[in-house]
Amino acid sequence: MDEPRLPRWRLRRWVAAALAGSGPEAPPAAAFTLRLVGVAEGRRLNREFRQRDYATNVLTFEYGADPSGAVSGDIVLCLPVLRREAREQGKPFLHHAAHLVVHGVLHSLGHDHLDDAQAQRMEAQETRILAAMAIPDPYRVC
């Protein structure tokens, strides 16, 4: 069975939902580059920029806001890792991909999960944004 594709329109829809769901901290404008990579590229980027020698599901490069308040960032999705994780977690691939796009956008807006309180806030926001797209809570353990 073929995995669903991730065309630009779908990625744009997920980014727009993340921005709309970011609440009062939504920037006046945003520009993101979403890059879909394989395992070798994902591993190289993770090793080079995070000093971790494995391919991870998503990497976000946050560039902050310009003087007008517009934010920008690069979001790198490693598709083989997303596919594997979706299978292992028993989730539809598109739900998992949407979650990680939302996760990357929130990182680009300055959110993080370095401590438990930050993680809880970010996960709650992700869950709300995904629910608005009829995607179940990605953190719910069945």
C-alpha cells in the first residue's frame, strides 16, 4: 500500500492551522521552508546541528522575527522516520506528519519543551491545533 503524499497544499494547510491556533502570539506574517528528506540527510543535519548521530523525525531552525514582527524558519521532515514512527505508534501517516509540521511551526514561533512545564504547554497547544483538524491527541496512549 502506498503512503499518502505530502503535496504543498497539504503542508500549507497544516502550517496555516498551526499559525491560526497559536493564539495571541501569532506573528503578523511568517515564512517557512519545509524540506522533506531521507535518512542520510536527516542524520547529517541532526549530527551537524544538534550533535546527535541519528535521523530524527523533525528538525526546526528558528530564525526569529524581523523588525516588522514577521517570523521565519526552516522545518526539516525526515519522511522514512515519520513513516516508521507512524507504523510503530499505530497512527495514520498523515496524522503523524501533520503533528510534526505543527510541532515545527510552534518551535519556529519560539515554543520549546526543554522542561516539563514547557512540554506540557506545547503539547496542549499541539493537541488543540490538531483537534481543530479532526486529528486525535498524538500524546494519548491507548
